[in-house]
Amino acid sequence: MHFYTAIVRPVLEYACPVWHLVLTAGQCNAIEKIQKRAIHVIYSESDNDYGTGLIVASMDSLKNRREILMAIFLTKQVLATDALLHSLLPERRDNDTIRSLNNSQPFSSFRARKDKFHKSFLLYCLKNFT
């Protein structure tokens, strides 16, 4: 297991906050299939399914790990006031405004004409992790 977590999994997760949102279901399944195979090889004496193998190995699915890594990246590299990407954020709303609005998001929303922008890393993270 140590070889997989030290050598293989970092390659599968390399720069995942950047590309995680643009994965198709087929690509996501192909990446997950590598971890399924590794768990099957490592725990071959037991006939467990993938979910049980994850529990036995004390691991998360790669999709869950990508979500966690995105949240960590957002916290450290975007939301921190001294971060280089902090300037990309819209203005933060004050607490009185947040309490009085139906949309209680701490940042004002972006306006864009293209759907591609609405599926971007920054909007996804602001909508789901703040």
C-alpha cells in the first residue's frame, strides 16, 4: 500500500484542482479504475468490493480526494489574504448584508455570458466551499 500511496496516487492527483472540474464521467472512471485495480492487487486474498477495500485500506475514493484537495487549495492559495490568487476574488460582502439576503454567500456573484466560465474552478469553489 505504501508504494501505491507514495508513487502511483500522486501521479493520478497531480494538479487536480486545475483539471478536476473538466473531467468527463468516463475519464473519472478511468482514473478511479487504477485505484480499484491497485486495491484489488494489494488485498487480493479477500474477495471484497471496491468500497470495502477502501475502508480496509483507510482511503477515500480519488473523486473525494480531488474535492478535498480543491478545498485545501482554495483555502491556502485563494482565500488567504496574502495569496497571489486572492486578487481574483470578488469583493467580500459584509456580515449585515449576508444576513439580510436570500443568497448568503460571502462573496458577490460573478456575471458572465458563457457557461464555460460558470463551470470554472473559482466559481465552483466559491459556490461549494465558502
